[in-house]
Amino acid sequence: MLDQNTSAQLKTLLERLEGPIELVATLDGSDKSAKIQELVSEVAALSDLVTARFDGINARLPMGHEFTSLILALLQTSGYAPKVSDEVLANIKSLGVQSNFDALNLIAIYNPGTTATMIDGAFFQEEVEERKIMAVPMVFQDNQHIGQGRMTLEEIIAKLDSNAATKDAEKLNAKDAFDVLVIGGGPAGNTSAIYAARKGIKTGIVAERMGGQVMDTMDIENFTS
């Protein structure tokens, strides 16, 4: 299933593995399962640190866009350090939840109380209809819908951590008072904060996420120059 160029790139990436990895698949007699077996076998053949077996009871479907997620999961599971802060890793490890969580392998790797399951809607149409999924990604915790669309790792942790608000409040209380507090992290808010900070004024920004419209559209009229 992997072309020559993809195999060469993947082989180079797998050289970064820090330890052995085992891929476990659960298959049936369908054509789609045959493709999964072929893909898993090809990946395992590219590194002596990767082995594959096909007698599992749980399985992922790393097809399409999710293939890159699979490769990243392999690296991180082997011990390859993720590009997140120590604070975020500490928050992941302290999560007191038992959850099945779509698409966030990192949480499952660093918190033994969680598992991550990715479901390809093209393979399981009945589940798509049952959950009334109209767009992806859609995120569930213990079968409860908790998020949809693009979410940062920090946003997901906040959804899972019942103490997230208390922790955030403690961090804010530990800060000195600001001279200027800008509400909103879009282009206008960020520009205001930049100009205030340039004047030596102690400035803070309160925003659900930084970037605002910049994150959603291609053309911004009031972007900071």
C-alpha cells in the first residue's frame, strides 16, 4: 500500500524510535481488513524495532489523514519526547479519568488511566449514523460528546480535568497586577496588547484562544503590521 517514496520517508522516521513497538490488529475477512493487514505488515518491515501481530481484540484504523497520527504515536510510544511543555505533560499524568478518547494518543501514552480510540467513519457507517456525526473530528469521553472540530491539547485536557478551573485560577492569583488587561486574542486585541507592551506597560490578554479570526480565514484586514 505504501509507495516507494513514502516507504523511504517512513523508514527514516522509524530510525528515531527509542524502543521496541508492537502493532496489534483485529481483522475479519473483509477487503478493508486485508488492506489494514497489508499496511501494518509494510510498516513493521521497515524497522527491526517494530513487530506486528493480528490476534488482538481492539484495533485502530490508521487510514487516510490518520496515517500520520499513527506514525507519530509509534514514535511517542517508543519514548520519543513530544513537543509539549513539562507543565502540559504533568497535567496529562494527573488526569483522574478512565476514558476512551478519540485522536489524542499523547494522553493515552502518558496517562495509564486513559485509552485512545480512532474510528474511521468510512469503515463503520452504522456508528456514524448512531452518533449522528456530520463532521469530524468529533470527540467523546465515556460515550459523552465533549468536543468537535480543531481543539488544542490544552483545551482537551481542560475538558477532561475537573480541577482545570481551580488550577488556572491559582496561576492567575500568583501573578502581579496588570496595568492593562486586553479582552480578546484576535488581531485587534493582540495589536492593542503589543502597542501597550511597547510602551513598557505591564499588559495581559484574556482570551479563550490566541489568533481569533486568523485561525479560521485566509484574509485578515486588521492584522498587526
